[in-house]
Amino acid sequence: MAEATTLTRPTSQKAEHFDVLIVGAGIYGVGGAYHLQQQCPGTRFVVLDALESFGGTWLTHKYPGIRSDSDLYTFGYRFKPWVGAPIATAEEILSYMGEVIEENDLARHIRYKHKITAARWSSKDNLWTVEAVRTDTNEKLLFTANFLWMCQGYYRHEKGYTPEWKGMDEFKGEIVHPQTWPESIDLKDKKVVVIGSGATAATLVPAIAGDCGHVTLLQRSPTYFVAARNANDVADMLRKLEIDETWIHEIVRRKILFDQAELTKICIDMPDFARDELIKGVKAFLPEGFDVAKHFTPKYRPWQQRLAFVPDGDLFQGIASGKASVVTDEIERFTEKGILLRSGQELEADIIITATGFNLSVLGDIPFTVDDKRVDFSQTVTYRGMMFTGVPNMVWVFGYFRASWTLRVDLLGDFVCRLLNHMKAIGAKRVSVALRPEDKDMPILPWIDPENFNPGYLMRSMDLMPKRGNKPEWQHTQDYWTERSELPKIALDGKEFVYGR
């Protein structure tokens, strides 16, 4: 933590009080609300979200074809069976979330169009004071809460990441980022270039290939993809046997998690074999003689960046049909007509779509203070990627890179509720985490080892993230298969937990 804050303090406004305040009504916040209601009966809580409805990413992203890049059996909640195809559209995911809200009467706890502008902790009062503004009326509101549960997601919705290339102002066409997709855009008969190589680009290209004149995927370097049918044979078989959907959900979920663990292990222990198998899956959809080595063989080892699922190989089918093409090269500059590449080739375009990633948001970019001192999260050490030294009564949900992010919603839902119930049982009003005597000489390191995982959005903002230690307790291990057994066993009376009354 750093210098004294200069945030203004409302003095006369009456605050509305809750036991727990959940930030965000996306997939994390809705899951957190469910667990709080189920496991901490009688707890008075509220969910605040700046958007006009629930859904987070699935509400704000409007680009064509938007879908999950991981299966819904593990991306969905453990308590709500998924009954559709493994890879789902944004509309299907929103429908699923809506059912969770309706079936569990969660709507009465959620307040939309509430943008949080500041959060202050007082050790004297053992209380968070949260300032918010109604985005529709500009009304300023004040809340107090004993505990903050940060479920707001991990990137800025209002603006995606677009690199600054030379000559961008010279281009006569339209430049669009998928994160802020314009409703008025007309792709018909247009020459479109999509810059990027990740899940968004892989989703967009096949989705618009039939609408525009031609679409070119321009990538600096290739990404690994898993190309397979958008179906689950185990689920289909169990449905034929008329097995209950709750059983199917749990069985398929466990099978997928087992397979993911095996794949991750193979990628780490036998990267060459894993690379060959993944490339073989791509080749199966492309015509004989296609330069897979150049366009779909990455330079890094598998799972050093996120693996994206391509349902039914639709991206590669679009390329095979001639409606889409792929160019692997670096951008020299933009021109009036399109993009000049390092090779000297010019790609002409009417519309350029920059599927180049997003900007990381650390805890919603909310200014936090603890006892009148501004919190600099980069100077804190994380406890298992969910709590931070020097910041009381707060948990952050940050998911997994190598598994569905939602898996951690359920695990942390259990942990937070267990922690809150423990505090109630011992009469504690405050809990924070602190390094133990045995951690005195522990090396303090960046949030994640770039040799382990290094996506661009994380590398660009590593200086904003909390630090980690070299012990499991003081880092986000990114290992769901370890955490699912370790988190339930955390000793809440351990030396790392500091309670106050």
C-alpha cells in the first residue's frame, strides 16, 4: 500500500448496509450469489453491476458468432446441468444464466446500472464503504458492507486492445475492434481483414465468411487449436439411455476434466507429441498441400498460451472452401487501401477488424483504500490468487487459464462461504492474510511465471498485478486439479489468517 488517498468522502449521505457486497453480475457474480444464498442462509447481500442486465462478457460482446471457447459442461456451474452442445453461443449462455437467476430467485439481490467508483475500508468500523453512481440517472449512491466479493471479471469492457500501427489514420476504410462491434457495420461484398490469431479471430472468420466478399485472417504467428465435433459422445450415449441430466452433467464434467488434465500433462511432458497431434487435427480439415507448417504450427509449446476449441473445424472449413484465407506475416504499416506487410505484399481491405486482445482490469479498476491509504495491488502478495496481504474482508475471483474459468467460481464459492461461516462462529469481524514467520525470506515474484503461461494481455499488464511467492499458498497455481482437493482443506485457523474483532 502507498500514499494517502485524495478520494472525496460523502459525509451526509445515508448508506445502505449489507453483510456481503458482490461486484459484478456476470458468470462469476451470479455463481457467487447462488453459493452465498445456499451456504450462508440469512446473509443479507447485494450484487452490483454497471451494465443494464446480467451476463458480463456475454452481454457486452456483440460480434458475429460469439461463443464459448471451452465446453459448457465445465464452463457451466456444477449445480446447473448443461443440456446443449459443448460449445455454446452467447445467447445460449445468457439463457442458461437467466435460468439460474430465475430458478434461485436471485434477481431480487441484483442491481443493474450501478457503477462502483470507490471502495474504502475502515479498520475502526470493520466496514467497507462503497461509492457508486447510477449510470442512467447519474445519482450517487453509498453502500456499506462487512465483506466484498470481487466477481467483476478481468478486463475492460469499454475498450479492447489495438496496437498502434503506422499509417492507421491513412486507411480509407473502417477499423473495428470486436469488443465494440458497431450495429451499423455492413460486411456485404466487402473485403475484410481480421488481424489476430486467438479465439476471437477464429470465431469471427467463419461467422462472417459467408456474408462478406472475402475475409483474410492476418496473423503474426500461429495459435494452437483443438478442432473437433461440437458434440460429446458420452453425453449423447447417456441421454439415449435416459439417464437423469444431473447425473449426465456430473459424469461428463468429470470425464472432460480428466481428459483436460491428461492433455495438459502431455503438453508439458511430451510437447513434441502434443504438437504433432494438435496439428494433425487441423490438417484433417484442410486441403492437400496447404502450408500448415507456416500458418498453423506455433513456435511455442502447447498450452503455453490458451488452447481454443474450433467446433467442427469451421475456421478451417472456411479456408478450404475459399471463402476465407490466412496470411502469416508482420504488419509494416497501414495504407489507404489496406495493410502493407513486411514481405512487401499489400492486403487490400474495406474493413479491418483488430481481434488483437483486450486490456486487463485489476479488480475492476476501482480505487481502493484501506484506513485512508490507497491500495497499490502490485505491492501486495496474493494468497492463492484470491486474497491480498493488507486488504481485509475481500476475495477476488480469478479463474484458470488451462481450464474453464467458471470452475473456480464454484471452488471459491465454497471457500468464501466457509470463511464467512467460520468468522461468524468465532465472532470475528475482520480477516486478512499476512506472510507467516516462515515466509520471511520467501522470494517475491511476478504474478505468474511467463515460462508457464504468457498471453499478451497478461504480459502487458504484469506490473499492475499482485505479486506471488514461491510457495503454493502465495500464488495462483492455475491448477484446478490440485485446488479442488486443496481449497476445501485450507485450515482457516492457519497462521496466514489474521482475525480481528
